[in-house]
Amino acid sequence: MTAMRVMLAGESWVSSSTHLKGWDFFSSTVYETGVGHLQQVMDKAGVDFTHLPGHLAATDFPLTIEGLNRYDVIILSDLGANTLLLHPDTWLRGKTMPNRLRLLADWVAQGGALVMCGGYYSFAGIYGGAKYYRTPIEAVLPVSIHTFDDRVEAPEGVHAEIVLPDHPIVAGIPTPWPALLGFNELVVKDDATLIARVGDHPLLATRNHGQGRTLIWASDIGPHWCPEPFVTWEGYSRLWLQALTWLTDK
């Protein structure tokens, strides 16, 4: 049996620090990723999982439908729209290149499965800078995206309300779910299926688009919004594996 093929684009960052020691100072840089907990779930389940970090996505994210067809599910997580829009051949050399947001939307219509997970550079994102609103991606997702900074920080912790407990994605997952520490504020579309919410805001929703399917998870896939008690909870792996099964069961 062929393993399910999943690619996650995003979930990486470089942090630069300046250390002041009296008269003297020095700088340091660290590269980090936020994909580790989900990667463990995929590896344990035998999923053929590819992580395409943000600094490589501009060049290595597929430029054709055929390239996208190498995967059963594509996940965008904490990766702003500009990274996919601005291939270096366009940004640096002024060349015409495919619009990968439109390409992804076409791929979904032809049977692909697309997921967007929350984060500082998902949906609208910090300062509105992720900028997926008014794009072909917004058109296929189960939610409408605000045009402003859509982050909702909840350091006190917020809990999901399961709207459709019998839906295949959440069926059998124990409740209550552990607390989350934040999410992106979104508006569920009329033709979408709302599975879980936080207050009045969608947390987990799905939609059929053409021959394909889309899903949003409005919080992180790992800390800080999705903290350690959530990612080590038994329901975390079950949630993601059942989501992948639903996305590809067309």
C-alpha cells in the first residue's frame, strides 16, 4: 500500500540577537522549526511527510499542477503569501513566473487537498502581513480572512467547543481538549462545515471545492499557541491522522 504523501510548507524561522556585555557586544543567529510534534505524528503513522521550510519555499515549492500532484495533501503553516508569490526569478530578475496561489486553487478544484494552519504568518497574520485575504487561496478555504491583524492572544488559555462531535475528523477524540493559547480570528463561510470553535470563532472547519477538499486549523500546530499539554495529548495525533483521512477520502 502506497504511503500518503503530505507536504508542509512553512514553520521555520531565523532569529538574530545582539548581546551587550558592558562596552562590548556580539551577535548570534539561530535557525528553528515548529514542525517537530506534527512530524513525529506523521513518521509514526508511516506518512510520507516532507517539510519545506520557509527559506526554501520561494524556490522549491511546486510551479506546476504536475508538481503539486506529487502530494495527496499540502499544508501551509506560518508562511506568508509573498513567499509563494515572489519567486526569486520575479523578485530579483523581473521574470514572469506562475502564480502559485492560483495554481494551488486550481489544484484543489481538480481534486487536491489543502490545509492552512494558524500562526503569525497565516491567514491575515501579524499586522495583516500574511496577506492571504482577497487571494485565490481565500476563495477555496472554508473561511473568509480579515484584512487586519487577526491574531487573538489568549495567555489565560481557551478551550475548543466541538460543534460536530460525530464528524469523522473528531469522532472518538476525548473531551475536553487541552487549552490553546491563541488563534487567528476568521469568519466561517455559509457553505463550509464548522467542526470546532473557540467562542464565536471557527477553530476547525472544512469545505468541498470542486473535486477537492480544504481544511483550516486556526491555531498553531505547536507552541506557543498550541502548547505542550496539547501536542502531547493523545487526541493531537488522532486529530491530525483523522483529518488527513477525511481530506483524501473523496
